[in-house]
Amino acid sequence: MSNVRLDIGGRDFSVSCAPGEEEHIAMLGRQIDDKLRTMGAATGNSESRMLLLAALLLADEVHELKSGKGTAPAAPDRSALLREMAKSLDGTAARIEKLATRLEQSAANP
């Protein structure tokens, strides 16, 4: 297992991943951080709340792409890449939701 350090919302996180997935995980972390930055005022929320909101925004984008409502690139050779990215984002959103739940539980029960 490898570890990747992520800077999300001004906080450092260490995430384990399979060897060779480090750059992919780092890219996903940057996407989450970008979402948090676009939320602006929401950054006053708790860490778990910010991560949940970012995950929801990313999941909404994935949903729109899957349902055909989003603006996907027209090039047919990119469709497989978009499906793979959507699948990765779905998994990342699920992991973030689990993390947010654990963080809220640990904050409630110190």
C-alpha cells in the first residue's frame, strides 16, 4: 500500500491506495479541494460538512453526465474516460460520505 497526502480545504489528509494509483488519488483530491474553493462561504462549516457538500456537488456532476444532461466532450474516444472518471468520482463520493459520518460520530463522542 502507498500513502498519498492530500490538502483539502486547508487540511492535510493521508490516504492509502494501491501502488501506481497515487497520482490518480492526488488528482481526485485536487478536484475536491477545487469544489470547496468554489463554495466560498461554505468553508465556515465543519470539516465533515464541507467534505459532504463537496462530495454532493461532485456526485451531482457525475449524475448529470450519466443522465445526459451534462456537457460531455463530443469526441467519442473520450466517452470511456468520462465513464471511468464518473465511476471513480462515485467511489470517492461514497468514501467521503463515510469519512464525514465517522468524523461527525467521533466529534459527537470524544
